[in-house]
Amino acid sequence: MDINAFLDTLMNPEFINSMVAYGLRIVGAIVILIVGRIVAGMVKKAILKIFKRSEALDETLGHFFSGLAYYLIIAFVVIAVLQQFGVQTASLIALLGAVGLAIGLAMQGTLGNIAAGVMLLLFRPFKIGDYIEAGGTAGSVRSVGLFVTEVATPDNVQILLPNSLIWGDTITNYSAHPTRRVDIDFGVGYGVDLDKAMAVVRQTIEADTRVHKDPEVLVAITNLGDYAVTITTRSWAKASDYWGLKFDLTQRVKEALDREGLDIPFPTTTILQAAS
């Protein structure tokens, strides 16, 4: 190209105006990017701060929502920048929507776990350390994430439960309340003094300091079985004492009944031998 023609082009008012306009668009795009990123960062920090200050909200959920808000703002910023350069964003938004729908359908199981994780973290049907039963599994909760919940069985086996399996099932939380009722049944023979047997059972249970005085211990006859009379006991204790108390009372009541000569029957089988 001739140098004079090139200089003429540079000095052309239309060219200068177009370059100025294009430069202003670039400057505007840079400003939008900088301001948008600053705003996104501020919103992210604000959401995190809200979740950290609130005892009712889980911090894991704060990271999820703050990250989601951050990238949504960045997405709008990118669209605004493209509009600065005259790019038709309507078709781009439609394309992104279609892609998002396809990804959502392909990952509906994963997204279902995320949604269930958000619900678990929001409503908190259980907390770390609680002993629960859900999704066909029982154990102590070790962690609650957006995808899975980790529980440890009584024999310390790690189990990772998808959140959607827990949220869609009945959740039994054995640690939700500070106290629990300890139910134990004992069988005594038909020939024993029932009043004495019930008194021995009651005294043994009430002697344990872990048993609460209120509500009082219940001792009652609940069944006349084929070979034994069933004495049902119901006592209250701290939830943390439940299993230890149940094991100890089962042993101590049995030993007390033995000392008093109150037999605990068991089924027997008599085999008749035919005469030869």
C-alpha cells in the first residue's frame, strides 16, 4: 500500500471516529470487567460472612451459594462485555441455556444430590456426631457435604450415602433428644411370685444412678407366653448412656433374679424314645 494512501486513511475523519468509538468500547469493556469482578468478589465475601456469623446456617452451604453467586455475576459481566462489541447475545444466551439444560439432564442424579445436600444443610435434621438411620443404613454422622453424607457404623466402617437417598427416605435420629427410654423385657416362670419378681426388677433398675427419677420407672406384666411371663421395664436416661445402661441392666436384673431364686425359664424339648 502507498504510504501516502495509508496516511490519508489514518487521517480520515470516519476512520478516526471509528477507532475512537472502538477504543471507547475497549475501555468500557475493561471497566465492566474490573467493576464486575470487584462486585462479584464483594458479594461472595458478604455471603460467606453471613453464613459464618449465623449458627443456624452451615458454612459448607455458604461456600456453595457464594461460589454460585460469584459465577452468575461473572457470566452477566461477560455478556455485558460482548454487548459492548456489538455481539448479539440473545442467541448466545439461548445456546448457553440449551447447553445448561443438556448438562442438567445428563447430571440429574448429581444435581439431585446437590439439591438434597442443600436441604440437609438448611433444615439440619441431624448434626455431626448424631446416630441416625436413613437410606437403609445406621451409623454416626461424620460429615455432611453437598454430594454425600459420611456415616460410621458401630463397628467403625465408613459408608458414604448419596444425599438424595437420605433426603428421600425416612430419617431416624436417635440423638436428636437429650434423653431416651430404655425398654427391656424379662421372662419369669409361671410358678414364681410375680409381685416379688417385679419388686426385684424395679429395685435393681432404680439403684442405677444413670436412671432418671422422673419419669419414674415402669415395671409391668405385658405378656403370658408359652413358657414364660413377660415383665416389661421402661426407664429413662441420657441418650449417651442408652446402650451402656441397657447392657448393664440386662445383666444385673438377671443376676438379681437368680439370687432370689426366681427362675428365668427357657424352652425345652423332650425326646421320647420308642421301646424296642
